[in-house]
Amino acid sequence: MNAFLNILSAPFRWISSLFLRILFIIFLVVLLLLVTPGWYVPFIAKKVVYYKTGFPVTIGESHINIFTGKIDFLDISIQNPDSFAEKKFVDVKELSLHIEPLSIFKEIFVCDRFIFKIENVSWVKSDQQEVNLEAFVQSLEGEPKDAQKEEHSTTEAEPSPPAPMPEFLMKKFELTLNTVNQYDFTKSPPKEKEYKLGFEFQIENARSVEEILKPLMSQLTKEGVSFLAQSFLDSLLDSETYKGIAKDLLDGIPGLDSAGEGISKGLENIFKVFE
């Protein structure tokens, strides 16, 4: 009788053992993902950015601890796609984000410190009148680059309502920008200028995107690189989430033009120096 019962229960013991092994493997995989995000997060981030924008990205080092909320990326390089004659776009020495992990599940997301150290930005206008900064930001805000090429519907979709702005508290935001290179390939020969800025910007206890962007864009304009602020804000005018903020800032900051004429006029004046 016992032998007969053992024969009947054998398949159930095997299934139970297999189930426990699968659970153990899943536990190990989840644990590995939790303790080693620095191995796979940079890879995913690079793939997502390239898929959305077509701009290749490299990341030198990354240190991520989801338990303490510290995320550090070092030596980031973003290159222009082949449609631009100049390959350099952005070189970032450090991008560090220190958040309060539990605030992700609360009404207000809390970031203790955001450090953004930029070595160089290359603003490039192609011979087809395309500006790399605008193309990059618009691609991040819109559809993936591949999806844009697949089909263009003849019927326009109804505009969706603006997405609600997330609530957050940025306790400290720091941005530095050492140099800016400006290239205009619509000219013959192409025009180039370098700006050595050593620019530093800090703000504390910010609770909205506008609260950060308004003084930042204003200071960049005063530093003589208004074309950066103009291009960045122009690229947000098609964003359902940020277009209201972008228009208000373009209207309110001296030296910027909400109609988009500020870039071309500014460039004409700047490049006359080289002629």
C-alpha cells in the first residue's frame, strides 16, 4: 500500500520541487536586479535614448544604489546623428541624482540633490536648417525616431489634454557648463565660434519646472549664449506638458523671442563678426 501511495505522490513531489526551484531562481534574479542596477541601467538608458532620438550615447561609469536613492553617471557623451556634419553634441562629466526612495510612493517626489556638470555643448545647425539641440529635445518629448519614419497619417489626431505636472521638491539643483561651441553649416564656409563660460547655476527648494528654468534660461541669455536657451525653449513649444511654460519664458525673458525669430536674428549678428 505504501509503495502504491509513493508511486501516486511521486509526480506531485516532482512538480512541487520544480516549483520551488523556479521560485528560488526568480528570487535570485530579482535580488540580482536590485543589488546590481549599475550593470544594466546604463545599457537600457543608452538604448532608450538612441531609440527615441537617433543620438548615440556612451556612459563611462555608473553607480546606482536603489536603497539609498543615489544614482551617479560619469563621463557621458552624446553624439550627433549622421545628418549633422559635426559629431560632438554634449559631454557630461557628472550626472548625479540623490533622491528619497520612499517619496516615490508619496504625493510629492523629493530629490535631495541634482548635480549636472557639463563640460561642453556643441550647438549645430545643419545645412538643412536643422538644429541638433531642438531635434534631440523634440524627439525625447515626441514619438521614437523609428516610429516617425514608418508612417505619416493623413488625418490629424485630436490634441490630447496636457499631462498633469508631477509634484516634486528639488532641495538643491546644481548645473555647471564650461564651454559651448556653435556651428552653422548653412553658411559657406561654415561658421564656428567657441564660448568659454565657466557657467555655474544653483537653486534650492524648487517645486516646479518653471521655478528652475526661468532663472537658468535668463542667466544663460545674459552669458551671451541666448541661442541655447532659445533652441531649448523652442523645442518645448510642441510639448503638451511643457509648452505653456516654454511660451511664458520666451515671452518673459529679455533677449528671447517667442516667435522663433530670436535665433536667426541672433545668429546673423554673431556671425557677421567672422565675415
